Amino acid sequence: MCNDYRLEVDIASIAEDFDDLKIKIKMPEGIPNVEAREDIKITDVAPIVRSADGSAIGELVNRRWSWPGRSGQPIYNFRSEGRDFDSHRCLVLCDGFYEFTDPANRAQKRLDKWLFTLKEHRWFAMAGIWRSHPEIGEAFTLLTMDAGPDVAPYHHRQIIPLDRTRWADWLDPRIPAADVLQWLPEGSLEVRQVFGEPPAQASLFPDNG
């Protein structure tokens, strides 16, 4: 499952795109620090837009990716099937996400690393939820579903990139989750192989919602 993603887009571009989409966002903690990062990994702090006060207005804040589960393992992915998510929704900002596969070259020790990006836009939002944890404060996790046609050759599950026309719907808890959490049309995602070691947790924790 997705345990590594990328965000190299500046905060001004992010704010401008939300404004173009007529999505109201607030920054209750000031302008968050959004530094360009090739790899955002489990337990890192990263920007999200979370639903605020049960409305469709979003709050742009920095939060930790994953909270500790009952066993102590990080909850970084969360299954979406059969759940309503009628509160605590968020948009997780990125411009690409990674999947890892067994190496095509058996002599190679590291896994093959694949970067997925969106064809039509420089950056996008993944569906997530957030919650408050007594030990670490507020944190977010990425929702998952069975893999669609663009991801299925690489993994049987996938995170959920949202079409821009559905961002406001995901922030609005009155909109049923099943109406929003859907695959993008086939061919929406581009994929290319990149190099680098997988995160330390890559093989330890499966889709754990």
C-alpha cells in the first residue's frame, strides 16, 4: 500500500487552485510550511485540508501522517469500503505517490519503485480522514480501495486520488462517501519507474484499516 508520496508544489499554487475551484479554505494556524519533498513518509508532518465545523469549508493545516494503532503499528492506510465517514474528512495534498514491486532483476536487492502522477494537473488531492490521538495530537491517514485499472498492474489496493470536481464534496460530510470515493477514469494516472530505497515500513504493515 501507499507508504510514500511526494509534494513539490508551493503553497501559493495550492491556495490559488482552491480559489479557482471556489472552495473556501482557512488557515487557522497561519500559513503552513509546505517545503518541497520528494518523499513524505509515515509519521512525517505534511499539509492537509480538513473539513471544519461540519461544513464544506476547509482548513489548511500541517498534521502527522498516521496515528498509533492498538498494537502500536502506525495506521497510515484505512479501508474505505462500507464506511460512511460522516465527519473528520480531509484532502491530502500531493503531486505523486509511490508503489513498490518485487524487482524485475532478481539480482537487485531493493524493490522497484514506481511514481504515479496525474496527467491533467501538476498536483492533486488524495482522500483521507483525520482524528485526534491522546499521545500525538491530530493525525491523518489515507483511504484505500481495490485498485483501479491504472494501479492494478502494480498493487491490488490503491489510495484514492480525487477528481478536482469532487474535492468540495469530500469536505462536505452531507455527501455520501460512496458517491465520492471512486476510481479516476482509466488513463488519468501516468506511471514511471524511479530509483531509491523503499521506506523502512514498506513491507511491515499492510492496509490496516
